[in-house]
Amino acid sequence: MEAPGTLSGPRAATFVGLVAGLAALAVLWASGRFQFPMYPPPGIITMLAGVLLVGLVPRRWAPGVGAVMGLVILAAFLYSGGPLNLAGRQGAMVALGNWIQIPAGFTAVIGGVMAVRTEGRLVARRSGRQRSGETSAR
């Protein structure tokens, strides 16, 4: 079994979901249909921070942050009129960005929740072994 913080299994799925969400935001920004208050758009900066956190921070809670960011990706899809944009109402680029956003958000959420649970069990097992090793040494 992998150590907490390694980029494999559910943590890797969270990472991939966030990278895909970042790509979706970049496509939506490149479409020119949405006005962002600054350059680069704040969502891209925030998503990049989440990608780096999930990929580099070896704490078991890090993928949980990725799961929350996946929910933000899905909320942004709904808030921006996503369901109507899937058919290309605002152009092909917007439709493409929205089609990327949906699986990206779900992948980040599901992977993040699974990674937190899996890594939590691993830590609990490891600490249980350490405790049993301490008692048998006495």
C-alpha cells in the first residue's frame, strides 16, 4: 500500500480532475465569452494552487481540499449557465470548456473523498501497529 501523500490511486484521480478543471477554465477564458476581472483569471490561479497542493503536500487532508475544489468546478458550471452552454449556445469553445468541466469536477470530488478515506485508514493502521509494537516490547 502507498504512503499518504504519494500521487497514486484516488489522490492521482483528484490531481487529474483538478488539472482537467484548470484546462476547462483556460478554454473558457480563451473563448472570450466570459469577462474576468483581471489577468490571469482568479479561478485559474486558485485552481493551480489546488493542483500544487494535492500534488505536493503529503498530508492526508490535501485531497480533501481537491474534493472541495471539484465542487467549486461543478458550481461554476451551474452558475455560468452551463447546462444551456453544453449544446454550444455561446459557441464551440464554451461548449468544449463545459464538457471538460463536468467530468473534471466529478473526478476531483470522488477522487478526493476516496483519497482522504484511504489515506486515513492507512494512517490508522500504521499507528495501530506502532501501538501494538510498543505494548509487546514491554
